[in-house]
Amino acid sequence: MTSHKIVVAGCGSMSNTWLDYAEQRDNVEIVGLIDVSIDAAKAMAERRDLQVPLFTELSQAISETNANLVFDVTIPAAHKQIVTTALKAGCNVFGEKPMAESLEDAREVLKVAQETGKKYSVMQNRRYNKQIRALRALLESEAIGTIGSLHADFFLGPHFGGFRDKMDSPLIVDMAIHTFDQARFLSGSDAVSVYCHEFNPSGSWYKGNASAIIIYEMNDGSVFSYRGSWCAEGLNTSWESDWRIIGSNGTACWNGSNTPIYEVVNHTQPIQFMSKTKSETVPMNWEGKEGHWGGLDEMFASIEENRPAETDCTDNIKSMEMVFGALESAKTGKKIIL
């Protein structure tokens, strides 16, 4: 079994989830903590009872601990530096999204990963959910026929405070990549163009645009539409979005919380003005772990099986392109070819 010696970069609250996971694996050893604030690293070590060296500089941490894997749980602004430093030092990297704060930087990170031959996997925890896994299996079976369009509604009103309230595009930059990545995951296709109208409605407590309506054309000919807001008070959707997927033989729906359902044309009935349909519940057969733990299971399996992870950087860059393409469209008012 492959042995993983891990340096954890970033000692904020999110790192607890990653450390919780690491503790349950027999082939993992935490060998160091790094944070720009040594006090934050000390506090994390004390809370977790970790008897490991503490650092403020990643290169030193890797060199002195002989780490072969880095958990990047830093803020987005630090991702490019942390990931490229780790890759060049011979470490694989598992990190929180996004790959970087700009598409240009994300592409530079991807290039370094390809040049070094090391693995860089990005956390897209919303793929690891038993309902979305069941829904994808249904779509792959073509039970509703060929997918023509996917539609996601995301309406929540979180009062975060802090940096999100001051961002120019909080919804698209900080959250929407989850839904965009889910659309790619469900459809098995990638976006080739985007048109986005971004706005900040009356009553918003955000400085920047907290709402958007976006249309993507996908490379299989289907269309993905996204309607979202982070300043929607009342009648909220789930964090997983409210989905409607229309195929050539029926429609599947998932509210992000309950078991997905679908209706297909009942071909035993005579053709009428409105087709008769029959309703079904999507079978729930996926047995993997959910959330971050499911994502980390896949990342570790990719190393131990010497293959790209499902959310390897070579795949995740395509979800990043959806984010930054939408921002460019909103800025220019034009349809953008990806």
C-alpha cells in the first residue's frame, strides 16, 4: 500500500475536515503544518494534538519532512503559489477549489502539473452525493433519451459577512463553479460558449453582483441554463441547486435534497396531443462516501491506482473556464466562445 506523508498548507477551519479524513486512513501520516501565521499553525496543532513541526514556508516544510503529498487548504489567492511549489518539489497535491484566482493562473498551474508529472486534484465535493450519483447513472442509461437541456436554479440568501460581501462577483466566483461542475458531471459534456447577464438586485447586501442568469452551449449540442442568486430571501433552493433535465424521451428532476424522480413517455399508450407519461423514482445504488470524504477517497485512489482522479486539474480546468467565460460575457455583454 502506498504511504502518504502529508504537509497540510493552511490552518483555517476547513483544514479540520481534511485532517478528520486523514486520521481514518492507515497509510497516511501528517508530517507538518504550514500557515502564513505561525500562531494559527500552533493553534491547529494544539487543537488536534499533532506533534509535528510547524512552518511558514512550504519549500522548507517539504524538504525537512520528506513529504510526498500536500493538502492545499489555503485561501484562493495562495493556491497558485502553494500548488506550483509543491509540484516542483516532487509532491502530489490535493486542494480546495478554485485552482487559482484567474484562468491565466489556473492554466499555469495545469502546465506545471503536466511538466512535473505529479497529480493535482481539486475538491469538487458536490459531485460526491448519493442523489447526484444516482441521477447521473439514470442519464447515462438514456432512460429519458438523449439529453437536450439541463436547467439549474440556485436561490439562497446567506449573510456571510467578511470578504464575500465585498467581492465584485461573489456568486459566480465563489459558488457557481460547484453547479457548473455538476452540470458537466451530469451531462458528460463540456461547455463551448456562454452568455451571462450578471446583476445585483434591490435589497442585496453584497457590494458586487450577487445574481446571474447564464446560458451555456455544450459540446454535445445540449444547452445548460443557470439562474442563481445569493441574496434571495425566502423559498430557498438547496445548496445543490434545483435541477430539471430534459431528454428526448422524458424529464428528470432533482431538488438537491430528495431522491430524484423522472417521467418518460408511455409508449404503450396511443399518441395524443400531450403524450401520456409514467413516473418513476431514480434507483439509489451508489455506496461511496459523500462530500469531502468521497472526493478524498477518489483522490487517494487515483494515486494508488496510478490514474487521473475524477477531479484532476486536467478536468477541473474546464469548470474554471465556465466561471471565467461567464465573467467575461457579463463584462462585455457578448457571447463568449470557450
